[in-house]
Amino acid sequence: MARWIVAAVLLGALSRAARADPLEVVLRDTPDAALAIARLHGQLADLYLEMAVDRAPIEAGLDAQLATAARLAAAHHARAVVWFVVRGGGVAVAIATPIDHRLFVREIPPAEPSSVAEAAAVAVRGALRAIGDGGTIGIEVPAAAVPTTTGLELAVGWQATLDGGADAGAQALAVRTSAVRGGWAASLAVSLGPALRREADVAPGLAVELSRSTIALGAERRLAGFALGAAAGVVLYHRTTAATTPDLAATPAVTTARLVVGPEARWAWRPGGGAIGLEAAAALDVVPGAPEPVVMRGGEIVSLGALRTLQPRFSLKLVVGLR
């Protein structure tokens, strides 16, 4: 009897060791398959797996679906990718295992919606259980290449730069147009800043107005909503005197151009993987020889303080894909 107890304990330990890592699965969640997906969650409740969800629309062709499955599996380190293709009153269940180039497809014929959804969920459960037990499913298919997508993107929003100039920081309307190919993008960014007041400490009642505008070219690498890149261009500062005391004379309004370079990091949120989203960015603009606003006091030039060479910049934009 003791031998059987020891054997059972050892078998249980071996079973737990074999299940140390859960089966990683990506589920492509689409509105037209909502009932089948709801049933699937119930069917998978007792299986040892971890599930990531992707809500992008299902592609029209099988080759594109397999390419997306390969991309999702790589991005989530998943063994299997599951999706449903609704056809009339029925549904096609598809499960890809890109790591071994296999595809499982089960056609559920048209019937009462609840029955179709349950049958689809049961088919997925059986296939994932087989994979989790170390088996293979479906048929072998050629390795899918992730398609290289190209297109245009427009981003419009507001930015603030802490340059040591205007009291409220250098505010500006910011627009960026990007040409996107795969995980890389090249962009043209333009910002137009209004004149903002800067109080001067050299004399009471003295104030100047500064505006900051830029035009820059950039390149970046994108991955899963994040982008890291660098840009170079020209920053234009325009200074005018807003108010002076009687003993001060304003110097003429002047526009000064300087080189600006620096890195930028961005994160974009696109609900459901759609073409429209929001983007938040942080950057560091480096402006060598940043300009120094001055006024004339008698025959003497009075400095209002040079602008910073290192200028942190933050922005929030609406992004629209134009593919």
C-alpha cells in the first residue's frame, strides 16, 4: 500500500513539473464572434493556460491571417493563436501554431446560434488541450512571412517645451506627417507657437513676448505601440517687447534660427487596433547656442537670460492612419 502512495505522490509531482509553464495563447476577439468567444472562456476555465487578447479585425485572406498569427505569436511568445471566421449562420474555427507551422481548421455548419457557439468553443478546447499535452494539431502549412505594411499617418495636437523662455513654457500647435513601412517610420514635424509673455527681472514693468516654432525631419523604430527615434531641424525664436518702463527702449523685434536635435519616445493608444488613436510623447531638444533675449538700457545691452540648451518637450496628439 505504501508503494502505491509513494508512486501516486511521484506521479503528481511529475505532473506538476510538466505543467510548470502554462500554454500561452492569443485570442483574436472580434464583435461578430462574441457569442462563441463568450462560450470559449467558459470552456477554457479549467485549462492551464494564459491568454492574451487581440481586437484587430480579421483579414480577408488566409495568407494574411497566417501572417498576422505569426506576428502575434512572436509578440506575445505564444504557442497558439485562435480566431473565428463567421460565415452565414456557421463559423470556421482556426488555430495556428506558428512555431511548428501548423494550422487547425474546423467548420461548424449553420445552426441555432447558441449551438454553433458551443460547438466552436468545444473544438477550440479540444485542440488547445492536445497542444498543452504536447501534441500537434491540424496540417502543416508554409511558414508565414509577416507582411510589410506601408502607409501614411497624420498626428495633430499640442506641445509644451520647457526652454526657459516664456513664463508658461513654449506652447505650440504641433503637426507631424509620417511615412510608415513595417516597424520603421520617417516623419516631417512642424510646430507653430504663439507669442507668450515673459516677465523680466531687470526692471519693473518690463516684459517681452517670445514664440517658438520648429520644423524637423525624424526617423524612428516602432514596436507594439511604442516608438523611439531622433529628429533634427531648425527652431525659430521670435522676440518682441510687450512693455517697457520710461527709461528703457525696446530693441527691434527679431527672429533667431538655431539647430535643434534630439531623441523622442512616444506611446500610441489605438482602441481595437483601429486607425485613430491618441499619442503621448516625451523628447529632449538640444539647441546649441540657444538665443539670449536682450533689451537696451541707455547705451547698455541688458540680458534677460539665455534660453536653455537642453529643452524637455512633451506633447499629446490625435493620430490618424491614412493607409
